[in-house]
Amino acid sequence: MSTIEVNKITPVSGGTTVQVGESGDTINIPAGATIANAGTSTGFGDSLRPNAQALIINGNMNIWQRSTSTVTMSDGYYNVDRFRGEEDTDGTATWSRSTSVPDNTGLPYSLQVDCTGTDSSIGSSQQINIQQTIEAQNLQLLKWGTSDAEKVTLAFWVKSNQTGQHSVSFRKLDNTAYNQPKTYTINSANTWEKKVLVFSALTLSGGAIANDNGDGLQLFWKLSAGSSYQGTADTWTATNQGATAVSGDVNFMSSTDNNWYLTGVQLEVGEYTSSTLPPFQHESYGDNLFRCQRYYHKNDTTRWIGAYKRHDADTSFYYTMPRAMRTTPTLSSSDLGNFTNMQSALGSSLSNLGAYEYDAENGTIIVEVDSNYTGTHVFIPSWESQVIEFSAEL
């Protein structure tokens, strides 16, 4: 086999393309070699990244199934899909959708958090954070808990009026619980900045992530955190709750002038710099929504397949999911007892959302609804305002 040694191959004068081989040829890349991608690649699966599908879901903040309204933070999923918030300080904060985004990125929205009530002295067990949890079976390519464990690179766009030290961290709960916080610096107030952070591979015993549909890895952006949550930066620490922030972080709750924005979140397997990081994986709205609906969605009246009432039984409604959910969902509604818009030909109404049975294989759910009459009837749902929520969140 002949060998050519060169430092650079460039197109001929006036050209823009370099061709290697002909159609049908095999171009071999030796095992252990690295293809460094500092631009946009095509024809290599997906921009040369080992994780062909984005590990972070809704990283562009484009899906807001629950609502687009401003909400007061507490503990839970509020509106933007796949992102959870927690606020348990002596102050208050709001969470909202913003159209402020970094220029020339194609990102549609950002998550905006505002301090609306101050807490100048955060208690040891108090915190405020933003979180996304990644399903365990999507993380097997990390090979954590082995000598072949992979590093991961987290990248995101952030903006805040508060300059200085902030922290972001991972928490893994399967087997032995481990945490690793890292710090990043906001250099310029009210300016979008892109942060690229490399987390070390978790090779420690007990570091394995179970291959199931449970909680695989939690990612936290800490805005304020008491001493019980503070750990050593860049170090995996075996603890459940602590070590998700770092001493010296700014206190977001110190002033009602404080705000913080996040968008363009991506997580890549391997070690990258700002110049070698693969580009953000933009998905269609439909593909993004489909991935979010594994964890949460609201009912679509076109998916109800009528209802059947036997003489001596409750009425059963059949609902087809837009996709299989992560696990048997919980059902909730703003008015569980109000089904008065589901009328029979005799004018009888249905009420009281009851037991339900989920068929994961076929993506259907059977919901029992109490009825206030006897006889056998078939119903067709006709309500417009009734909303039932299906949640299988981590």
C-alpha cells in the first residue's frame, strides 16, 4: 500500500471542493483515529457525533405544551417541555418564555428566570435551580462505571445581568449516587455567551447507569445554593443531594433586578472545545414535539375513540396516544368531575374520571368514567374545553 504524507489538501485555484476517491470506493479511517469537526459535516450520520440523536430534548426551548404563561416557581414542570424548576428559598422567582436569543443561531426561544422576591442569605438546605433529567437507556453509550467510560461535553447559551461565577452540575443516582459540579463565568452583563464545559468520565465503581426507562442523569443549573449543596468543582463525589453547586457562586436571589436566560442546550459524548464542538442539532418542530410527548402531552379530542356503556358498568373511553409514553402515565385535569359536555341522545351526562388501563405496546389508554343512568349506549366525545393531561415525566 502506498503512503502519501501531506499537511494539507486544498482545491485547485478557483475551486471549493476536494474529492477523495470515486463512487463505490471505501475510505478507511484507522481505529483510534479522530475526525475533528470544526465546521459542518454531511454524510457522516449526524455531524460526526457518536450520539446520532440529541441527548438533550427540547434544548432550543421550542416546545411549551403546558402553557406559555409566566409562572411562579416552586418545584415541578411548569411549561417548557423537559425542563423542571425548583425554588425553595425565602424569596420568589418567575419562569417564562422569552424571544431573546443569541443572534444567527436559529434558536427560537429562551427560558427566562426573574427574581421577584429577595433572599440575601440562602440557608444551608435552600436552592433554586433549573433541571433536565435524561432517561437511563439513552445513556448506555457513556459506558460509565467502566474503564472505557466517556467524557461528555455540555454546551449552552446563557445571559444574565449578574456577572461572575455560576455553576452547573450532573447527578447520577443509579447504583452509587455521584455528583460533579463545574463552574462557568458570565463575563459581560446582559450579553449572550456560549459556554462549553467538559465533564470527566465516571470510571468509579458504582458509576454504571442502569439500562432502563428510569432516571439516568440529572443536569442542574444552580442559580442559588446553600452550603449543603456545595461541593468541589470538577470532581465526582459520592453523595445523593450535595455537590451540585460550588462555593463562591453568585446569589441570584439577592436582587429583584436579577434575571437569567438559557437556550441552545446540547450534550455531546466526548471531549470538545468551542472550535471542535459539533453544531447544535436543529430538529423539526414535529420531531421535537414527538420526543417530548414520550414524557407529557395533553389530550387531543380527535384521538378519543368514542365510549361504550354496558347496562351494569361504567363508561369506557378509548384514547390513542401520539406515541408510547415512558411508563404508565398519570392523568390529571383542571376539572376531573366535569364531563357534562359528553351528552347521550337521552341527555344524560358522564362524570368522575376514574380508573384507567394503559397499553404500552399499542399506545392506547382506556379510561373509565362514571355515569348517572342505566342502559346500554354509545357516546362520541364532543367537549371543547376539557383538558386531560398525561404525564410520564422522570
